Amino acid sequence: MKLIKLSIIATLLLMLGCDSTDTFTSRPYICLTFDDQHQSIFTEAYPLMEQFGFAGTAFINTAFIGANNKLTWDQIDILVNNSNWEIGGHTLHHVNLPELNYEEAYEEIYLDWLALVERDLPHHSFALPSGHANLEQFSLISEFYENIRTSLNLRHYAPINRQYLGYAAFQTGYSADIIKSRIIEAIENHEDLVIIGFHSFDAAENDQITFCEPEYFQEILEFIAEIDLEVITLHQACELLGN
């Protein structure tokens, strides 16, 4: 079975125009992250994740939980308690951190973290809103969180820098092939971790930049399962591969 899966990978590399068709020993971990507490994360993405037994990492702005078209606390509890998802911080109101002074940034980061702590939810990982923060804010975030994800599409090799993580974000207009190609690239380059990010799965939620058709998401999950890559939460990956 393993040889069959390696053959599939080699065939895909040839189709994508890659030079190397050697037998691949690198098996990167996959992290699937979900930002901004869209309701469709629970109604569209979560049932598909359940089909494959995959657990994700959801980065939430706690001030918006329960708002229109947003996740509820009950749904978040189901993700964590029933399916072992990780929840991470994302600031209280999805602010652009570099526009804030120290006191304002502290309040956004701390109160968001505190909301997770008070609900006994995971609070190890933080995603920068829009990928932005200055050096002082990185230091501030690290007072509360062990893992920090940026919006850069970085390659991750062990030991990974768990406070400067990147991801490949699914953008509106993408097909599943773009993400599949990124995974194949990681295998070819012997990367140890690939973080893939999603936001909305329902066009009615008006996320015009990062909307993913549910059928594309399913195709990506099927591909990951077909080539037998392990999907874990971001904190699990950092514990396994971190510095």
C-alpha cells in the first residue's frame, strides 16, 4: 500500500512538471487552519473533516462569537470536545495590530486569550490578523501564546520556529489543484510541515478574498487522505517539530 501511495505521488509530480521522481521518504504533517469564526466552518467544513477523522485549528475573534453568520460557543465546544479541534487566538476584534499603540494591542490580545482560558479552551496558538504585527507586538503575543502563525507561505523544517509560522491560504478563485500542488511541492522539498488556511465556505458570508467552494475543500481532503498524510492540529505539530 505504501508503494502504491508513493507511486501516486511520483505520478502527480510528473503531471505537475517536477524534475524529481525518486522514492520520497518525506511525509510532511498537514495542519488545516480556519480563521475568523465563519458559521460555514461548522456547517460546511466540519462535516467533511469528520468524514476523514481530521481535526483542525480554528483561530477566533472572541468578541464576534455568536454574531450573525458566526460560530457560537456551543459549536466551538463541539469542535473541541467531540472532535479534538484546537482553538487559537486572533485578537478580540480582528484588528490591524500595527495601527494600535501598546495598550490597545495588549487589550486586544489579552482579552481574547482570557476568553479562551475562562472557557477552558485550548490557548496555545495565535494567528496574526491579516498577518501583521510589529516586533514589540510579537513579543507581547509570545507572553500568552507558544505558537504564532503569520500569513507568509513559508517552508517548515524541523526544528520549526514555532513563533514564526507561515501558511498557504486558500484564496477566492483558487481551485483545489493549487493547494494540492503546494502539498506535492512540500513532499518534493522534504518539508516537515504544511499549514493550509481556510476562512469561509459559504458565498453568502461575503468573504470576497478567501472563499472556498465546499467541493474544492472535499477534493483537498480526499487528496490528503489518498496519499496518506497525517493531519494534526497546529499545537500538536509544534510540540512534535518545534524548537
